[in-house]
Amino acid sequence: MQPIEVKHEHIFFKNYELTLEGVLSYSGGPNRLSSGVVICHPHPLYGGDMNNNVVLGIKGVLEKEGFVVFRFNFRGVNFSEGKYDQGRGEVDDTIAAVNYLKSKIENISQLFLAGYSFGAWIALATAFKIKNLTAIALIAPPLGFYDFKSLFEKINLPVLIVTGDLDSICNPEEMENILGTFPLIRKKILFGADHFFSGREQEIGREVKNFFNEHL
């Protein structure tokens, strides 16, 4: 069996006056594919960027499954212009990334969002501002730091949450207390994993892949 050839395009795209950096990854050619995923990275002020281990783990699995995957740096990160904006501007950055991805996929029929840690909050907040979003995957959302509950009360999309049983930022008990009454949310706990998922990246990628494939 021949290995799947994956192509990567290092690109720059606009969010109004800001120029942002991203990488588009795909196998087979983006114009022949119909499913796209935008991935949001963890907190910019704590070293988060589009080359984070969890972001790359999700990307690496999805790109080989025929998804066109777009990961990008929020404003102020690496070669992206601007500065950290406490979530407000980062939501705008994600909308711009989605619009760029749509421009690269002819007749896109499924659009997915994924986010890790801070990126999970941004992805969820962005979901309300995007038309025809199919589903969303949130990895280790920091439930105690941001108001996820009010967003979950309004969401009308399939949602996957993946966390580790050793995660102090997205504790499974806290997750159950906050999310127990939301039937559209699927929860997956990875035993032995903490917030950083070292060595578990492929496992997370497979969980996200399986969830998104259910909604193709």
C-alpha cells in the first residue's frame, strides 16, 4: 500500500487590516474535496501556536482522511500581525480563517471546527457566527476559566469534548457538573492523560476523525 501524499501550503491571509499566517494541508487536491476543518491553537500568551502537539496530532490524522485542514496562528503569534485581544479579535481571526478555507474548497459541503484549550473556547464562540457549520470538536476546554455553559445552552450542533482524567484545567468531574444536561454533547475521557496529552496526540486525532466522519 502506497503512503498517502499530503501537501502543505504555507500561506498568508487577511483579516481586515491584519495579515495572518496559516498552513493548508490536504491529500488529493483541495478543489476535489468537499470537507474542511479549521483548527484553533491554545493560548497565545502561554506559548500556543499552530504547531502545538495536539493541533498537529489532529491535523495529521484528518489530512490523511481526505479533509482539507487549515491551521493558523492567531494575531500576534509568530508571523501573524497584531497582538493578543483577549478572545475578541481571535474570534474574528477564526472567522477569517474559515472564509479563507471556503475560498480554497470548491462547493464545500461540510465545514468543521476544532480547538484545543483556549482554542476550544474560541472555536465554540466562533461557531455562532458561521453559517452551515457541521460539527465542532473541543479538546480540553478550560471550563473554569471561560463561560462555556452559556454558549452550550445556545449551541445547536453536534459537539465532541475530549479530555484526560488527569486534566486539572478540564477536570472530568467539573465537566459532568457543567455539561450533564446537554444531550448534543459527546464526552470522551482519555485515561492517564493530563492537559498536555503528551504521547496521546494520535489518539485525539482519531477521536476527532471518527466524530467528524459520522457527520459527513
